[in-house]
Amino acid sequence: MHVTEITSVYGLTEASPGITQTWGTDPLELRVTTVGVSFPGVEVAVLEPGSERKLPANQEGEICCRGYNVMKGYYKMPEETARVIDGEGWLHSGDLGACDEQGYYKITGRIKDIIIRGGENISPKEIEDLLLTYPGVINVQVVGAPDSKYGEIPVAFVITQEGHNICEEDIRDFTRQHLAQYKVPKYVFFVQEYPLTASGKIQKYKLRAQSTELVAQRLTEAPPLPDSPPLP
């Protein structure tokens, strides 16, 4: 198509549908690591989940926007509308992200996907991004599975490239070398595919349901895996 510059647009249907975009003149690093700056006339902010307080630069919170592009509401669904558009007019995306000093936004995950293990918040995207750098890993999805001790534990569903012999402990050891111990997936399940929507999006809620069944099955086969000590 003779396209020489590709930019990223971020948004959601309720925002018509974009709120930020990178520029073709931006350095390549910004175009591939951020979703750009806010559109003219659109106010974008990172708000603290729960308190709706604006957060300073480089601090993670919920990406929200308000302006002419925000929908009036869901048709004949006032309660659902009130859940996503607050009293100050902010449209809540449900996405976690941060904004740097230059006004460039990064998306770091989904609020509903956050795993809370013994009071510690774990971003699945952080683990996924790391494991995608492991040789032979094509795709990885991390979800929270119920746990009697910690409430939730991270588990990973991994798709590997043909010809690569990767075992569960390989994945756990690699994660342990780069992230805090509580972020290491307790279990790793190797799969051929993920459940998808008609548009091709991965259905994480189905993976969470599968993880509950698979972890329960593991526990009937063998005692729980001990938490490995951190590397010296």
C-alpha cells in the first residue's frame, strides 16, 4: 500500500473511537512503545482507580478521557452508562496505563485482569511481555487462578514454536531471573490455541475458568508446588 510511516491509535468505541495517537514524525521508539499523545480537543488523564484522583507522570492508573468525542451513553441503559462515565464526565476505559513528562501514554494492562496474590498486585502483561522474549515462545497469556492460601496465583498458558522443547520449570526459572518471586507463574500450561471471539480477541475469562479446573486437577495428582526461594 506504499505506506512509509505507521502510527498507533488508542481508544475505544465509546470514544468515537480514538483518544491518542503517535505522529509519523515521532522517533521509532515512541511509535512502537507508546500510543501517542491525546487528540486535539480531547482531554486524557490517568486517574487513580477508586478515588478518581489525577496521577502524576509515570504513575500507573486508569486511562480516562472526556471531550466532544465521548458518547452520550448506551441506548436505554442508564445504569451501564453511569458505570463508565462518572459525574465529572470522565469516560473510564478500564485500561491501566501511564503518561510520561512529554504527554505520551503507555498501556500496561486491564484493571479486571490484575491478579491479587496475598495483597500483592500483579500485572499479567508484565509477565507476558517478559515471556515473549523466551526463545521458542510464540504467545503467552497469564491469568489468575483461585488459591486457598493467597486468594489468587498467576498461571501461564503458553504456545510454543514447533521444535522447541520447553518445560514448565524453564518458564518459571526464566521469570524468576527477571521478576519478583511472587510474580512467577505457579503453574504453566502448554496449549495449541486460545479461546477467541468472532473478531479474534483472546477470551481471558475462559482461560481463567480453564485455569481453575486445571489447577484443581494438578492438586489431585500431586501436592502443591512449593514457592521457590529467590535467587541469591
